[in-house]
Amino acid sequence: MKGVILAGGLGSRLYPLTKITNKHLLPVYDKPMIHYPVQCLINAGIDDILIVTGGKHAGDFLELLGNGQSFGLKDISYTYQEGEGGIADALRLAEHFAEGELICVVLGDNLIEKNIVRAAERFRQQGDGAKILLKEVPDPERFGVAEIQDGKIVRIVEKPKKPVSRYAVTGIYFYDATVFDFIRTLKPSERGELEITDVNNMYLEKGKLTFDVLDGWWTDAGTFPSLLRAANLVAETGANKLDG
């Protein structure tokens, strides 16, 4: 399995911090934000990673991460997303890197307390389709929300005004190579983006979508309140533990 970290976008919600750097290079407690998704993938046994980035500061990732040897990685590759076309638009750039293998996709501003070892192993055993990771949250209207019946997802609704559950779809996804075929069929949403929720619902319609629920805390770090929350959580409890 290969790893893909999506670290593009302009980070406008964190302006003026992002006037001089990419959002994913901002500090979260004692490390740059991008270190946390890299460690998340490493903990899951993934040592070949692609960073999808963009904006005016993309070259800073190479200066910070190099070829990945300081992390014990086999390799880190890089590719560039022009503009802000959404998560699925960024992911499509990983097709050649994936080479038909299973992939684990992590949004660059997502942090978790523990790890995804069990979920990664279950997806390797699953062998095809997709798996998403859910987390019960107090504000599900901010995210894609999964409706679950009899232990299965029946639908996913993006940022619903009246959430059907408190289970948010986190920014960690597992896909087979079909994901790129699905992305090619997408049309931009009202936001002008290619939505990853539409991709997940395509797998759902095919009966090929499974889920796990994350242990420990999970947060994004894309706004000032969530960036502060992420730093406090890391300071208090740590992140990406190997024993979780």
C-alpha cells in the first residue's frame, strides 16, 4: 500500500499566516503540521509517500522533508496542484504514483491521537473497494456525515444542516485503483470543486465501501480555533502513538 498526503490549497482561513507559507508547514505544538500525516502513514507500515501540494510555497516541502530518509521512508515523491479544485481534484494527480496499488489518503491538516494500524490491515485484507474512517463529533455539520443502519453506511451527506448522525467522515481514506475512474466522471459541485464525498458515495452504490471508527481524538487544523485545539491536544496527550 502506498500513501498520499493532500497538502495543497491556499489556506485562506488561516490568513495572514498563510501569506508567507503553506498552511501545512505551520507549527502544531512542536512540529510542522505536515509531520503528523507523514507519521500517521509510517505508523501504518507505509514507506512510499506522495505529497500533493500547491501555491507559492510548494518548494518548501522539499526543503523540509527532503527524500524522506530522516523519517526512515523508502521515498517521498511530490506533485503540484494548480488552483483549488477540491480533495478529489488533488487526489487525481496521484494516479501514476499509485501504479494500480491500494492507497491510503490523508488530508494534510488532519491529526489523530493514536494510529490507523488496524484499519490499514483490515483494508489490506479487504483487497479492493474503499474504507473510510469515522469519528463521533459534537459539530458534524462541518463535515461529511455518515448515516449508519445495521452496522453499514447507507449514505453520506456533505455538510448537512440537519445531520443524520454525529459520525463525521475524517480526512483519512483507503482506496483501490477504481478511485481514479470515479474521479474522471465527477462534475464540480456548487462550490466549484470535485467532492470526495461523491467518490465515497460511488463506492457505496457499488457495495464496496466499509468503515472503521477512530480511537482517540481527531481534529483538523485548518482554522484558527482548530489549529489552537490541535496544538493543545498534542501538548496534552501526544499524537500518532504506536500503542493505540
